[in-house]
Amino acid sequence: FSSAFMRGSAVRALCLLIVAVAPAVYAESFKKGDEVPLYANKVGPFSNPSEQYEYYELPFCQPDEHERKKHGLGEVLAGDRMMKTLYSLPFNTNFEKQELCTYKLKKDEVEEFQEAIDKDYYFEFIYDDLPVWGFVGETGVDESNDTTYFLFTHYMFNIAYNGDQVVEINWEFDPEERLDITDVKETKATFYYSARWTPTDVEYDDRLKKYEEKVLPAHLEIHWFSIFNSFVTVLLLTGFLATILMRVLKNDFTRYARGDEEEAEGSEETGWKLVHGDVFRFPSHPTLFCAVIGNGSQLFVLSLGMLSLSVLGVFYPANRGGLFVAALLLFAFTSGVSGYASNSLFKKFGGENWVWCTIFTWLFYLAPFFAVSAFLNFVAVAYKSSTALPFGTVVVLMLIICLVSFPLTVIGGITGRNYASAFEAPCRTTKVPREIPPLPWYRQGAGQVVMAGFLPFSAIYIELYYVFAAVWGHKYYTLYGILFLVFSILIIVTSFITIALTYFQLAIEDHRWWWRSVFCGGSTGLFVLGYCIFYYNARSQMSGFMQGAFFFGYMGIVCFGFALMLGTVGFFSSLAFVKYIYRSVKCD
């Protein structure tokens, strides 16, 4: 009954999460001449996706009263701040060069526009829940090779409709209507706009496909070939490593079996069997170790949940901020996993202060994340950016964390402590630790950690580029099936490489494998952090303190979580392997 109840609860929780993340989308119908509002969402440097401002932070002509669109939690977290504009685009109504407004640009306003054009500012409008992008202006070069600045003053909207529904909208500017603002002086500016409506056969349900990542067949083929090549390479290396490991283990089992028969003749044990009295000695700093494993377990479940929702098609271009809401809710609902994993392991270690273990586990990842997020929010406030979270949103987030995440962590901790079984070690642990022989530098911790992270990183580095281009660019990522495949390969390779390095460590009579397995498994996070530095400097055009702070702040937290998750995978894989090999031989 209990297992059926748990399965039913999990299904209900998943359905609730999908309903919360994927808002209902209703196809709105219009008649000819019906008013369809155009909202201005944001403006900012095209190369700095995190540096967003409200549209009317630039001195465009604006309504007397600011009418804002109601935002969901996800839209606020994504930095959306939609406001109604002066543009009037009635449904299926064509017109040419209609005047929007005329006003004088002061000197400081001209300088603002110059700076915006210099930084390649773009803007985003929303029309019937469809985004449309354009640029503020452009630069040129005159006969004296000096930079000139031109402000676009005639916006032309090309809108496609099917029956009584809006299907597509595009923006372009009139090259004949550009205002020269090269000279910093008061200038009269007149803005115009046009609307051209054309019928289309595209169905309303397919109107979002144009916003998905446009991958040409040749590029998609190259993408798949790169993934397949990486997969085959990693598979061959992993298979080669596994074959060698199995043969070595088989020889070890045979040799140790003979050693048991010849024990009376005074033969000495060698290799990993020699440390059977120390291999199950619990690690130092058990509370910290349990917090790492607890948070890693939670992040692993969180990643699986996010990938599952992605494959189910929950995240799509019109679901603005759905990814942030899903991550927030999944993190809160999976907090019980971290409490259970950390406290069950803490009890196996013989720990008594389970309350501190629970609190420390809850804060171990959440506290750095909160500190970084608070700092970045202060930076956004200082820059007057729309990515700064309002006070009400911060209160909502704190309530979710304190009233959902923390109680679930405590419940998980109590459950883990009450239902955890005793640690079953195949061998007894001696009272005095065995002395570890001197090791060459390449067999010590730092060398193993570097070697451990290289192979798993080589399995994912191709896909990292596409993910980074979507997260820190202006593309929509839709190849979730490939991402799920790459994630599966990453977990398998991390498991295999950590097991192999654990064996090599025990074979040279070094029994300190507990923390080493975590570091080896989590070392891929260091490689990802290195790739972040490479991407920022060589693959992107991001610049400035705010964008750099957002990029390295959030990616640092992501890499930290990556290390915790893969470190946990490495630990559990090594634990199962160590128990297996010592259960297969006779230990005193």
C-alpha cells in the first residue's frame, strides 16, 4: 500500500508541476480592426543578454500613463517588464508611414542614443504573445573616416495572419528614414510606423516553430555526427578501460584465492587486499561529507526532472520564464532527497547530531547560491536593470525556500535517520590506521583529479557550446533529446572513470578513497569552469562588469552544483565497486 501511495503521490506532484510550469495558452481570435496591443519589453546591448533595461529607459516617446502587463513569476525572474506602447496595430489593417510622435531630443538624450547605438542596443516587443526584435540604430563612417550615428525612426511591421488569428510578426526599418544624431545638439525627432498584413497557410499551433533554433540540415547533420563521434570515442575508451579492469580483477581474485591456500607457508598479501582493514574506515569530516552527498543527490534528481520536463515539451518559446519556475519548484520539492541522503549516510557513520547535519546540508548549496544571487541583484539595482528582482518577488522566493524547501529537508532527514540501516562492510576495520606508502606525484590526489575530469568533459564539450549559445545568447535550445543522451553518457563515463581510479588507488595500498572518489567524480566541474572562461573570452562578445558578474557568478554556482552531482555519482559508484571486490575475497 505504501509503495502504491508513494507512486501516486509522485505522479500527482509531477502533474502539479507541469500545470504550474506550462501555463494554458488560448488561441485568441480577432476581427478586422480589433485593437491588438503592442508591448515594449526590454532593451539592452545585443552582446550582453543579462544587461537588460526597460524600453523607456531610453528617451523614446512614451504614453502619459504607464500601463504594465501582468507578469507571472517566471516572466519576472527572466527580467520581462512589459509596458504598453503608443503603437496602434489593429488586426488586418494596413497603413503606411503613420506618425507616432514628434518631440525634441535634448543633448543628453542624443548622447544616450549614441551610447545605445555604439553598444548595438536591441529591443524586444511583444505582440499577441509573439516576440519581435529590432535595433535602435546603426553606425556608419563618413568621408573623413569619422563615426556617424543614425537613429531608426520608421518602424515597419510585417504581420502574417491565418483567418482571425495572428501567426507571425517581423520588424524592419526604413533606410530612407534615419535621423542623423552624429552631432550632439538638440534635434527634432519624428517617429513613424507602418503595418503590412499578409495571409498565410501556417497554422496557429505552428506559429512558434520559427522561434526555435533554425538548424540547417547540413548543420544538424554535423551536430549529430559530432555527438556520435564523441559517443563512440568515449564508449571505446570506457569499454577498453572496463575490459582491462575486469581482467586485472580476475587475476587478482585468482591470486588472492591461491594466497589463502598458501597462507600457512608465510606468503604476504599485496595490493588492494592488504588494506582490507582500512578501506571501510569512515572518512574525515563526516558532516561535510554527508552534506556533499545529500546536495549532490538532490541536484541529480533535479537534473533528471528538468530533462524529463524538457523532453515532454514543457519548455517552449511562448512559455516565458518557465525554465526558471520549473527549476525553483523542483529544487524546493526535491529538498527531501538531500535531507534523506545526508542523514541516512550520517547515521551509517555513527553520527549523533543529526539536527546540525540537516541544517548544514540545507545551507551547503543554498547559502552560496543565495549570496551570489543577492550580490548580483544589488549589481542589477545599481545598473537600474530590469533583471533586478522586485522586493515582492524576493519575498515570494524566500517563502518558497523557507516554507517548502526547509521543511522537506527536515522531513527527509528524519526519515533517513529513522529508516537507515547499519553500514554493512564485508571486512572488519582495524583500530589503528595502516601507514600509506610514499606515492609518486602522478598517483597523488591532484594528478588523479585532473585525469578523472578529462574523459567525462570530452563527452559533453560539444553540446556545451549549443547550451551556452542558448543560455547566454539569443537562441532557443530545442534539441532536448540530444541533451538527455549526452547527460546519460556523462553519468556512465563518470561512474566508470571513478571506479577505475579508485581501483588504482587501492592497488597501491592507499585506502583513503572516500573523499578521493568525490573529488575525482566532481572534477568535471573544474573543466566546465575552465570552458566558461574560454567561452566568455573567445566565443562570445560579452563585456562589462554587470555581464561579467552575471556570467561568472551564476556559472560558478552551476559548476559547483555540477561538481556536487558528479562527485555523488562517483562516490556511490566507487562504494558499490569497493563492496563488490572485498565481498569476493576472503578477509580476516
